[in-house]
Amino acid sequence: METLRSEHKLCLSCMEEHDVSIVEIEEKEIFKGGEVEITSIYEYCSNTDELLETEDMIRANNLAVKDAYRKKMGLLTSSEIKNLREKYGISQKDFSEILDWGGATITRYENHQVQDRAHDDVLRKIDSDPKWLLDMLKRAKDRLSEKAFAKYFHEANEEYNKRKNQYLIDAIYAIYADFEEETVPGSMELRLDKVVEVINYLAQRVSNLHKVKLMKMLWYSDILNFKRHGNAITGLAYSALPMGAVPEGHDQIVKLEGVSFDIVLYDEIAYKFKPTPGFEIKNLSDDEIASIDKIINEFGELTTPQIVKKMHDEEAYKNTPKNCVIHYSFAGSLSIE
Ligand SMILES: [Zn+2]
């Protein structure tokens, strides 16, 4: 028995006013035919040597038994259920409605009733898969108020986007697992935060920044910085494709959170990059910005065919076999500086 604190009050055990201790006790309880270990809370009267439970304590001790059982059985605890519901900002009643479980089901799960395995699986799925919740919300739309639906949909969408970005980041790192110092001399740690910043910085200053031009300007910025300071800015690995240097994972990179573009239709669909509202530089150093500025001065006004032509004349490009990774060791022969 451990004393947590004491309160001066009328003691319902001895019916006198005195300092009543609030104590914690490790106990074993039987629930659903099995034993669970819990920490219960009681009031303790030293006059009668008795333990007492207030209404709140009865509720808390009861919940502790249920949660200990849930943990033992590998089910979500009451607070885990509450947390996942609150992550999406959904009320208890509406959550039951969305799941089609009957009005008070979630309220009961967050309190005294232990959910069955099937419901537990559904709750876990919602926790890990916001896309699924979005589908369930659409299904329940008519049964929710317009305002509540809009709010929940927004929250679920935010969670989905967060996850989508993490999937992209994971995919890019998986691609880059193959590019180490041994395979790409001069390579360095991949910094996706800097990739996003360089793209935004360029998009702010270069008009008509289409994808092919952006890819070249990224390469030039990286290799110029390498030439000047011995390290690239982003750590991207670039391959020698027919149109010049293209970073590995370029399809994923342009979809990263913080990268913005319009889709424009010429002869074919093209990406035109633009600064993301609220963009600010947090990670690029002054030296790195100076390298990018130099590239903007040199190439910012060039058309895509002109910059591709420049690229084709670079020793780094000419000396790299088709589709192979361009080594940073060519920085010395760069046409700039
Ligand atoms: Zn007492």
C-alpha cells in the first residue's frame, strides 16, 4: 500500500473529520474467468484500518480491471480508443454512427465495456488507415450533420495526407538505399527537407519552371556546390538520361509535401512548379543559397531545350554511360567557374 496524498475531510468509515489517506494498492482481480493484476485506488482510514471507495474510485478501479484484461488479450485499451477517436476529432455518438454500431457503443467502450475482437479490428483499421475512414464517412454522410461531416472529413483527409507523404519519403529512401559512397563517389546523406527547399527557392525566382528544367537546375546547384565546398546540397543521385541529369526518385520527389505545381497542357501534360504558400528557408545555408543563386543567374532565363543543350555539353554528362549515375567527381570539369 502506497500513500499518494491525504485529504482533510469527513471520513465515511469512522464518521469523524480527519486526514484521510488516498492510497494505491497492487491487487489481483478475476475477470472473465482469468486473473488480472491492477493498481487500485482507495481511501484509507487509520482509525478503523478500513479501505473505502468513492464513486470515482469505483469507476476508475473498474476501468483498471477492464484495461488490464484488454492489455492481456491484446485489445485496445479505453484510452487508446479515446485517443484514436480524438485524433479525428469525432464525438462518441457520431463515431458510433459512422461505424453503424448503435448510439452508445463507443461511449461504453471508452468506459466499462470490453469490445469484442471484431470491433477491435475495425478500430485498429481506422487508426492506421485514414483512407478507410474517409470511405466510411462518405457512407454515413446522410446520418451526420453537414458541419460535423465537413469537420471529420477534413481531419481524416489531413491524416491521410500526412501518411501519404510518409509513404513517399519511405519510397524515396528505399530507392536511395542503393546509392552509397561506394557506388556514387561524392554522394552524401539524402536531405529531402533541402530538396523541397531548393525546389521552392527556384520556383520563386524562375518563371516557367517545368520539370525537365527543374531537374537540370537541381543537378547544377548540387554539383556547383560540390565544386565549391566539397559537398552537394541535397544528396540526390542523378542519372544521365537522354534529356540530361535526372534525380533518382524524381516521380516521388515532385509529389512530396511542400512541393507545388500546376499541371499544364501543351503537346502533352507538363508540370509547372510554383512556390508553396508560406514557404520559408529553414535548412539551406548561405553558401548553398549562393550556389543556387549562381545557377539561377546562369540558367534561369534559358528555355528547356537550351538548358538541355548545356547539359549535353558537360564533361560529367558526356563521360557517364547512358542511364548510369553521374559521379560528383566530375565537378572539377563543370562549365561554370
Ligand atoms: Zn476515519
